[in-house]
Amino acid sequence: MDPFADTLQRLRETFSSGRTRPAEFRATQLKGLGRFLQENKQLLQEALAQDLHKFPSWRSLIPGLASWVADTARIWRERLHLLQLPLPLPRPPGNCVVLKPSEISKSTEKVLAEVLPRYLDQSCFAVVLGGPEETGQLLEHKFDHIFFTGSPRVGKIVMTAAAKHLTPVTLELGGKNPCYVDDNCDPQTVANRVAWFRYFNTGQTCVAPDYILCSPETQARLLPALQSAITRFYGDDPRASPDLGRIINHKHFQRLRGLLSCGRVAIGGQSDDSDRYIAPTVLVDVQETEPVMQEEIFGPILPILNVRGLDEAIDFINRREKPLALYAFSNNSQVVKRVLAQTSSGGFCGNDGFMHMTLSSLPFGGVGRCLL
């Protein structure tokens, strides 16, 4: 028996009736979404704390993208940050939306399933639940647009299913984001900024730097600066810090703990299975062929690889899949401009991190397999 047939039929009938098209109706739905976010801040914060050990001071809810009767398969990474993306824009044109939260974020999923529908007209909006099997069944249906954020592996599954119906897709997929640090830099300034956006959300953000490229000399200057920055942000005992979250579940914890054996631990490296805790970690003596360089880390682990200079760094970056984000640090603006000009990435930021994500005028997502 198809668990989604009746729901999808209801949405299609609503859209075909024209009921969603009047401006007044659409405005009411958008206001309902706004009220959901405003009136349930505490509930959403508690859900984030349960899922990620994420406390009330961490809150950011950002609206964005999708179209027509949209199936929105979401991954657990940014949780509410990206989960709100597919809702607002389909609403102004009067489109209907199916929202599929990730089953990995149990508490957040529950809030979205039980509370969000109270604020929106359920004849044109639905939250559906389930794991991989149910998601597969959902993808068997024809949609007018599918929006998915997650891994390239699952992105291929989504795109294959969409191709059967020639359904357009927006896939925002993860990857390995390089961070080039030039010899001509202030190591403490670089360390402060890199540590902040690497360990933010316990490294579980798709635009975080996945590895550093620098010379051995710069590495020697950078390591004590990174240790100082980590201590400044999380104290002498990061595990006790209210600002450091936990890994989303034990499966991902075990995957990350396995990566700690790559190279050599220079900073951190502590872990606790009972708490899904992994300390902010820096790895050195890492080889390009090791597992930590073969997949998106998505955790509080930062490998440093040595290059002889800018040319080698650019060549290293260009030999790999195009990243979702790329960062370059140098006191020489020409170095930053050259990295930007001679590489390709979804987003780029010179001498800082994350800031390009705050500019609503910039396009969304990545290039290559990071965004399709």
C-alpha cells in the first residue's frame, strides 16, 4: 500500500483548484510560517539541544528556495537553517509542498511533524516521515521539483528517481572545502577565524573548511595559534563547554572516531562514545590517500596538508572535485585574488569564513556535483 498517494493527491487537487493562487491566501501562509518560527523558538531550541547538544544561544532560521509541488528531502546537517529554505518561495506563487525532514534528527523531526502543520493550510502543505525505505517510496512519485541537501551518494539516488519522471532537481551536496593559508599571514588571526568556522556546530556544517593547505613553516606557526583559539572559544576542557555540541548519532560518531587514526593528532583527539563527544582536533602528517581526505569529514576534525607554495595548492585543489566553499588567507591581496581566479567553487571567501553565506545577493549552493 502506498502511504503517500492520498496526501499527494490532496495537494494536487488543491493546486489544480486555484485555491492557492490569490495573493491574500499566499500572504496568510507566509505569515503562518513566520508565526511558527516566532512562537516556537523555545520548542525548537529544546529540539536542537536534544539532537545536537545545541544550546539556545545558537539560533539561526533562514528562509529560501523551491518550486511547484515540491518534495523536500532534507538531511540532518544544518537542521532548521536549511530546512526552512524550501518553504517560503513556493508559497508566494501558490505552490504546494511536501516536506520530508531527516529521520536522524528525531527531536527536530517531531516538532516539524506535530507543530508546523498547525500554522499552514494542510490542503496545500504536508510533512511526511520515514526512513530510507519510505523516502524511496516517496521518490517513486512524480513531482514538479525536488530539493535535497545531503551527500553525493544519496544525491545520486534522488537524481536517478527524478530522472524517471524528468523532474528538475536542486541538489545541494557536500564535499571537501579547502582552506589555503599563505606564508604571508598573521597566524593568530587565521587560527581564530578558521577555528571558529571549523568547529562551529561541532563541524557539522557543509561549508566548513575540511582541510588546510599550507607550508611546513606556516604549519609550525599555525598549530600553537589554533590551540590558543580553541582554548579561547571552548576553555581548557572543551567537553564542559556549553558552546560545543555533540555528534548527531552513534553511527556518525564511530565514523569520525575512525578518522582520528589518520596522520598524527597534534591537538585534541579525545572522544567519548557514551556522550558522542569528539574534541576539537587538528591532524598533521596526513596523506592525500588516507580516509580523512577521501570523504567529507562533517565533524570537529581539521587535517593540515603541506604544500610548497601557492602553485602546488591550486593544483591540489583543481585535481579534486569542485568544493562547495573555498577559503584563502593571505596579507597579500594578489594571492587571494589568484586563488579565486584559478579555482572553481560554489562559494569563496578571502581572509574570513562563512561571511559569503550572509550575502543574500549571492547565488545559492555549489558547482559541479555540489549543486545540480
